[in-house]
Amino acid sequence: MKIAIMVPMAEEAEYYHTNFQFNEIKKYGITEYSHGFIGNNEVFIGLSGIGKVNAAMNITSLLVNEKIDLIFITGSAGALQTNIHQYDLVCPDAFRYFDVHNTMAGDYVEGQIPQEPAEYDLNSMLRDDFIKYLQAKKIRYFSGLAVTGDSFIATFETKNGILKNFPDALCVEMEGAAFAQVASKFGVPLVALRAISDNAANEAAVDFDIFVKNVAKKAASIICDYLKN
């Protein structure tokens, strides 16, 4: 298969470049993609940058130039539920925006962009296959809703505001829903694997700086092992 792996930050992409040698660099738009193979899969690894606009811009630049079969997004996230802790893995089955408020603009729910779905469902046969791999390897993970916005969440007040609107959300991050929105337009399946770096509250900034590289390595190593086998 031809696979894109999108990573927001250089620290989160380090594992891929330390453990694999890629044949070449390809540039689409303003984004450079490391191009090569993991197992029998042709892989494009792109550093998307942080936030929704960067995510949408950079995955679009790839999808208009390459026929991608599957998109992986990886990296870190902040936990929203008390039973989810640092180093835990979340494999979302859906994304929503936590910073979109259009309920006064028509028949829309919280987090819904007008004329777009309220939620981006990630369920697909390829995601099912990845879930079977996680289960066969006895890798512990959480599955459910993840929410996306352009703000780093680092106070209980902001975290509780998100949970008021999305009480079932497992984690918060800054790119996933934008990736999912673009992927849905192109009809490309998307699998997300986020590793928890912080609690999205008062200790978040310190914890993120300390743990981001290690938790991202955990998610990246699992994706690479899956692709090799």
C-alpha cells in the first residue's frame, strides 16, 4: 500500500528518521516528505506543523499529487478522562472540533462547521485491521472520540469547558479533525494513534515538554511494527 504518516512536530517524528533510512525527499507544496519503504509499504512521512490549518494544508498538498491508500496520524495528546494517563494510547474512532461554535447559525450542534458533518467517523476496514493488530499484540489502547482545536489546553477551567460540551471525549489535540475532514473529502481512510503526554490541565505545559518525545516514540514504534509485518 501507499501510506502517508503525518506528524505535527519534529520531536514526534524523530523515531521514524532514527530507525529507517528513506530513499529521497519529495516536496509537495511547502512540505517535504521523507519517501521510502517500511516493509512492503511505500511510505511518505510528512511534518505537518501544529494546528488545523497546517494539518489541512499539508495533507492536501500530498493527496492532490499521490494516490494514497491510507493516512496515519500520530503524535501526542492531552488526556480528558481521569482513567487515561501519561503513555496511554488512544486510537480514536471519531474526531470533532472543540473550538467551533455555530449552534446559533442554524440547525447545528456544538463543534460542527456549517454544511459539514458534526463528527468525522474513522471506522473503516483498514482501521479494523490495525485494531486487530493492537489486540493480537495485547497493546492496551482506548477507542472513542478525540477533539481538536487550535489551543493548547493547560488549565482545568478550559478542560472542563471542553468536557461540558463533549463529556465522552477521551483526549484533546490540535490537528486530528482537520486531517479527518480532508481525508473524508478525498475518500482516504485515516487511522489515528495518539499517545498521552499530559493531563490537559495545570501541569500540562511542563509534562508536555518532558514527555512529548517519549510518548510519540511509543506511538511511532507501534505503527512501524504494524507496517513491517
